[in-house]
Amino acid sequence: MARYVVLALPTLFLLAACGGGSTGGGTGGGGQQPGGNTGPTDFNGLTRSLGTPFTIPADPDAADQTLTFTDADGDPQTIALSESPLTAVKQFDRIVDNSQTLYGFRRDEAGVSVAVFAITDDADANLAPGARVDSRGGTFPDTGSATFTGGYVGFLSRDGDAGSPFFTESRITGDVEITADFANGSVSGFIDRRRRFLTSDNSSVGTLSSVALNAHAIADGVSVGNGGTTAGGGIDDLPTYVPENGPQTGSWSVAFGNENAVEAGGIVRIIHDYDNAVSPADDFIETGGFLVTTDAD
């Protein structure tokens, strides 16, 4: 039986996509403000995604839930999310584990949800990790700035190794801080306190370096284009894991939700490229998501 990992962190955020598709968008009016500012503008619901397509449950508070994804043959598959609850960690409101399925509940119906999906059974590891974020919309300020903090969860999957191309061997947790400059339409941040846990038994297997979430443009409640780049984030276990081409790099996106954009969520993809002459594995893909709020939320 295939073992899957699903981490849904619905709470505040919209998956800004590292190269994913999008729907929704749009702005509405705001009254003219002193200094020529138009004031907060309305933005509609947004969805962004990357990797394997999947859907999150319609009612995240229900006792029995299912998550549906499309397998490599294009057929729908369903995973139950109501079995074997685990002890919650700060990155989730609750974790559910059945065949390595992780799920966290939405905190605010008016805000944002995010989910990350991965395969943890190397006998059926032919699906790329997936992530998505859904915002219900809100209002987007055009003055001032705000700092958002929250938790990150991701999965570290083999990148195309023969026999198990996307086998996911570990889960990553961390803390996120982003700063949105609404007046200038930009956002940047970082992920730190990153720890790695094996998906097979949840044992701690060390730390990873911090990730810089490099600045990029935001407008109408979401990252512009494909978002921004990342730097760093490699496995700290040296000399076992030696980066092959310098620090790890990747991409990230963010989306906002609720009135005055007091909630945000993002998705992250990092390419881990290690020297296979000295490392246990050559390459990994890290696929993750985060939920963040302002102090005003």
C-alpha cells in the first residue's frame, strides 16, 4: 500500500506559486485618501498550485475528511484524513497520520488555506510533490508595512533517482517571518530554526540552514508573476551533505487574505543539489508551505 504525506496548513494563506497556475484576482474600489492614495482595494479569491494536482477537503473542521489527488496515470485517488491523530506541533492546529498523511485545520473561514502533498512509499513514488494555496480574498492596503510570523512545513523528496523518483524521506519544520511593504508593493522574509524528521518514524535527524526569501513584487493580494527566489536552506550535516554548486536555490510566492491583508500564506520550492561523490543522495526537491499572521490579526 502506498504511503502518502499530506500537510494541509489551511489558515492564512494563499499559495503563491513557484511556477504554478492561478485563478481569480481582480481589484475593487476604495475611497480617495489624503496624499493621493486610493486606500485598501478589494481582491477576489485566488488559487495557486505546483506539482501534483490535488484538492483539500471542503470542510476542514469535519471529523471525517478525504483528500483527492490525480495519480501518474491520470486517475483520481482518495486518502482518508481522519485516522491516527498525532501530537500537534506549532506549525499545525492538528496533525493526522494514516499511511503518513499529515493534515492541519483551517483557522479562519474568511482567510487563507495551504496544503502540501508528497509520497513516502518508494514502491509508488512516481508523483511529484504538490502544494497549493487558496485565499478567499480580502482588502489590500496601499500604504504602510506589516510583519507576519508563523510556521513552515515541507517535505524533502528525491529528485529523479532511478527506481523511486519522488520518494519523500523527511519532513521539515521551521519558523517564518515576512515583511510586506504595501506602500512600495514588495515582500521579503526568511525561514529559520529548520529541523528535519524522517517520515518513516518521525525521528529527528538534524537541522538545515536558514532560507532567505528574497524580495519580489506584490499586487492585488498576491505575488506578481512567479514570485521571488530563495537562497540557502541546505542540510547542515557536513561533510556528509556537500552542496555541489554553491548554496541551495529555489523560488517562493505569497498570497494574502482577510480585511487589510492581516493573514498570508506561501509556498516554497528549493532544489537541493549535493555532491553525490560524498553524499548519500545527489539531489532532493523541498516542497513546503507556511502560514503567517500579523500582530493585528
